[in-house]
Amino acid sequence: MALIKCAECGRDISSLASACPGCGAPTKEVAQVEPMTIQATSKQYKSMQLLGVLLVLVGVVAGIAEAPVFGVTTGVLGLALYIGGRIGGWWANG
Ligand SMILES: [Zn+2]
């Protein structure tokens, strides 16, 4: 727990408090927006991974069904998409 200065009256207040106990000024306008952005970003990378897995499966099926060029191309594309989603999710969430 850290102490921050109230923007309105300059009093030391807890960074966990949603408002200054002295004057009632709100302290966290920015903190409320951030978690939503992270959630939306990780969801985007998750769907990227899902699409990658689906493409790999399509590639494997196409390979079995004697369409090796299409199968390998789709498989590699899916793998790249999946890895991109993993790295992107890791990069965005730390
Ligand atoms: Zn205050």
C-alpha cells in the first residue's frame, strides 16, 4: 500500500482508496480503464491461437486427403498464427 497526494487538497491518502477522505475527490480514474484493455487484448490473442490451431488441423486433414502442398501451407500458416498469438499474449500481459 502506497500513499499518494490528493490532487484537490494535497493530503496524503492511500493509493487503494477510491476517494480522498478529506475532500472526497476521486483518486482512480485511470486505473479503472486499464484492466479492460488488457482483457480485450488477451482475448484477441486467444482467438488468434484458436484460429492457428484450427488451421493446423485443416492442414493435417488436407495432408491426409492427399493435398500436401495445401496441407503444408495451411499448417505452417496456422503454426505461425498460433506462435504469434502466444508471443503477443505474453508480450501484452508480461
Ligand atoms: Zn483531498
